[in-house]
Amino acid sequence: MAAFRYDFSAVSVMVVEDNDYIRSVLFGVLQSLGCGKVSKFKDGKEAVDYLQLMSMSPERAGALGVDFVITDMLMEPVDGFGLLKWIRMSKDSPDRFLPVIMISGFVDRDALARARDLGVTEFLAKPFSVSSVAKKIEAVIERPRPFIRSETYFGPDRRRTRLAGYNGPERREQTEADCEVVYE
């Protein structure tokens, strides 16, 4: 693997995975990449509870914030979809812009569409490698997408590329009138 070009010693990552083995592998991968703080949780409910505690009492949570989340898709009682929806849509979410990388061994078109429509930042299929995890983290850093808010969606712009053969006007261009400050 090529050397990773970032110093992650100050980065705080939340890993949400119900499988003990996968959770420990992800922890090891993130440590090998140099991540400073990696918090591990068994399901979305534990993650939500921690994010709320961190928002209300950072000293009790032992952290000031989370830089990004890596979450499994299927867990009980709260799965990755529920966690993602809470992060993006709940008034209690401490950071609706928090990058979320969803992982799963069960990847089909419907699951990808559902994750995309809930505002996932990146999606990573199991089995994963150190390199594939590093590439998703790099994508979050190197290619952040603007956030879109509509009546039914809040999250990163789902359009990643311009359609081949499309000759119409670029509707993604923004003017100052198109923007709304959500957080200052």
C-alpha cells in the first residue's frame, strides 16, 4: 500500500459495528492509519447516546467531537440507516454535516439507494482492506460534496458526475441566493 499522506493523530473516529471481530479489525485498520481516537460502539443506539452525551457534556464523554463515523448497515436495535437518519435529520444531532461511511457485506442496489437517499457520505463493501478504508477516508477529505437541503433530503450532493451526453444547463451551479446558512 502506498504511504498515506495525512497525519490522523488528532482525528476522532466513531466505529459502529455489531460484530466483535469486524469492530476490532476496523479499530486496528484505523490505528494503523494513525487515527488518534477511535471510539467503538455495538449499534446505532449506543452511538446516538454517545453523540448526545458528547454534545451535552464533552468532559463526561471524554471527547469534544467526532470527525467521521464508520457504521455497519445492519445492526439491532438501531441499524446504520437509523443512525444516519438521526445524524442528518434529528434536531438533537450535534453535527448534521458529520461524514458517514457506511459498510456492509450485503450490498445491493436498494441498499445503496437507501443509504444515498438518507445522506451517506461514502459506502464501503465488506470485505475491506486497509487500502479501501484509506481511500474512503481520503475521498471524505479530498472530495467533500456540498450539502443539499430539500423538503425530503438533507445530506451531501448525490450527483458525483455530469451525465455523458447531457447538453442542458448546469443546474448545480450555485448563486448566493441559492445558499442558506444552516450553521455559522
